Amino acid sequence: MADKTIGAQELDGRWAKLKAQLRAAVGERVFTSWFLRLELSEIVDDLAHISAPTPFLCSWVQSNYSQVILDAFANEKGSKNSNSISRLHFTVRVNGQAKTLVPSPTLTPEAPRIQESSPKVNMAQSSARRPVAKDMLSGSGIDPKMTFDNFVPGTANEIALGVARQVASAVANKTVAFNPVYIHSSVGLGKSHLLNSIAWAAGASDPSLKIVYLTADHFMYHFITAIQRQSALAFKEWLRGIDLLLIDDLQFLQGKSATEFGHTLSVLITGAKQIVVAGDAPPRDLEMLDERVRSRLSGGLVVPITKFDLELRRAIVNRRTEIAATRFPGVSFPTAVIDYIAYSVTSHGRDLDGAVNRLVAANQLTNEAITVPLAEKTLADLIRKRETPRVRIDDILKIVSRHFKIPRTDILSSRRSRDVVRPRQIAMYLAKSLTSRSLPEIGRQFGGRDHTTVLHSVRKVEQLMRDDGDLCQEIELLKRMLSD
């Protein structure tokens, strides 16, 4: 069958209407940032070829806005061309000519995710995809990036991670480790990641297992749909025949769906089938569930994930910057920027991911180097505003000692080795810059030194800062740490 294409004039007119629709859908700011420079190059059958002027813009739109563009095509009105667009092909324009990305994916709405039409999970540990079997009902999509290999461990989540690994291993061996397992934390601390990881690991070990991952809203949707279609019994039998059920965002479960969840929970536990649940509060605080269901959850293994500490936040940022560097060659995050993000963005893991993504976008769109000042400007809304406290020399000694991993006693000692002298000079510079203490007072607090020694240190650091941009960023970071 011959390809069905449309002419350039009609193509331009169709794209102009679509851009107006996109502008209304995403807003002026997002449209200007990501859609303004896109062009519709060609339409062949149900495939639309879209080009962008830079690899980054092409990759970003491809990853984040493919479905938005497909929806715009689906909603267009008045087009003379009968082609119904269901696929997108992204290319990069070089000197006005479109060149395909490597690799060049042809995107459909399902492309970024595993087949969402199936509740089964079959995936090798190496993340190589296998065919996913069909079933009478669908589970929620499983994110291929959320595996145990990609989970960053730390003090806040090490117990939850250990339990999740043990559950996945037990399911693969047709046994039950703890039942039910209930993981709870505030938003963005890794609950969904652990549930996805359990599904991938168990499914990779035994592809015959029936594994279902459902968010609470999907659970309610399936239950309500089953009632409307008078197939509630089939829905219940389907749920009760699985090997591993994972329910995410339990706090959103409401009404009769919550009651049905309670019945399903009891049946699965009685039948020695594994169930893992995640929510944003301990079982006792889930008021939409009746007392028996809360008791069932509390009687299993309840595992909290606590707020991330500085060390874990830094490890997460490190991992995200490494991934960014592989996707966008030339992107570099100085240690001072990583420390700044980890110290300043304290809300949750998703904000840490967002901080890295924003800086990558700023770098790619403007070619501005990733620095602490850029981070401060770009991430202003992610960083909680705090009242600037009064800085004490004791605070400076504490921060400098921790940052450079040098005992405070060494900073105050007479040691002259380079690894001690430089941090000591920086501490004296900060004391002069951030406090109202005189040079003699600073000298006395730094081991009884003369004021001329303090003045020499201050001038030395100022000279080094003029010649060393990395040192400037490091000292800016220390200043912000002290001001917080």
C-alpha cells in the first residue's frame, strides 16, 4: 500500500493549529521553552516526523511531552487530511536538515514504559525486556528505571530496602517472608521505587509468577468498573489468584473499594500469597480503612522510611549527576554544586531529581557552566527560605572541620602541612568575612595567633579566589552552609 503524505502548505497549516492547541494545553512558559522551536517535517500514514534544533531539546520533548503532542493530534479538528497520528519520530535539525537521533526511537504512547496492558512482570535483572503476557485486567505500569540496582541506600531506608529484597527472594522461591508488608513514609522517599523493584526482581527470577502492581486509584477504577459491568465476582477471583499483589498510595483508597481491599487482604494472607502495601502514614492513621483492616496491616511487618540525611541526599545527587553525564556528554557537576544541592534541597528525593534536571536543562539551553550561583538562581523555589542566623567562629570551625575532614584540633594547632594550612586560612577568611570580630580576636580564637597571621591568611585566600573558580564555589558553599 502506498504511503499517504500531505503537502508542505497543508503541513504548515496543520502544525500552526497544533501549536496553538499545545500553547493552550501547557501554558505560555512551557510552550516557549520546549515547543516553540519544534517543526513538523513530514507526515506519512500514522507517523509524524518532528524536528528540533538541538539534541537536548529533541531528547527532552521526546521523553516528557510525546503524549501531549499525540493528544493534540488526536484532538485536532478541521484537518483535510484523514491520517490519524498514533506515532512520533523525533529528529535533530543540523544546518536546517533533519538528522535522526542515535538511537532513533519511533514513539507510541506506550514506548517509555513496559506494556501497561498486563499485570504480569517478566524482566531480567539486567533490565532486558521479555514479552509480557496478556490478562483479563490490567495493572498499573511498572517503571523500568525503578530497580534495586538504581535504588540509593542510606540510613533512612536501609531496613525497608532489606525487607524488600527479602520479599522478592521469598516470592521467587514460592514462600512468604512477612505478610503483609506495609512501607510508609512522606512523599518522595522511595516507597514506589521499592514496590517496583520487588516486582522486577521477583518476575525476573520466575516469569511464571502472577505479579500485579496497582496504585490505589487503579484498584478503585477496576473495582467500580467491575460493578458497573456486573463482573465483580470475576474481578475478585482475578485478584485472589495472584502470587504477589503490590498496592501503592493506599491513602487514596476510599469507599467500597477500601472494603473490597480488606476482603482481598484477608483472602491473600489466608492463602499464603504475598501482599506489599505502601502509604504515607502508619496503618493506625488510615482512617478510611475499618479497624479490622488496620489491625491486619499492623499485624504484619510495618517498615518506615525516615527523612533523608545529608549523606543520603549527597549519594542520590551523585547518582543522578552520573546518569545525566551519560545522557548529555560534556555536562559536569562540580563537587561544590553537588554539596550545595544536597545541603539545600531537603524536602524529598523527587526534588533532588528535579534539581539535577533543572541544572542540566539550564546548561544545555544556555551553555552556562553549572556552578553554585547558577544552582542558587535555578533552584530558588526548591530551597526553603530561612532567617539568616548570627555566625559564630565556633560554627565556622565546625563547618570547615567537617567539610575538609580535618579535626578541629588540627586547625587550631601549629601544624604547617598543606592539608591543614589551607582549611585554616579559609576558616580565618570566613571569620573575617562573616563575623564582626577584629583580627586580634580572631587570632586568639585560632590558637592564640597574631593578628598579622590572620591578615595574611585573609589576603592569601582572596588572591587564590581571584585565580581559582573552583575555590570560589567551595567558599560560596561554605558561606551558604553557615548562613543556613
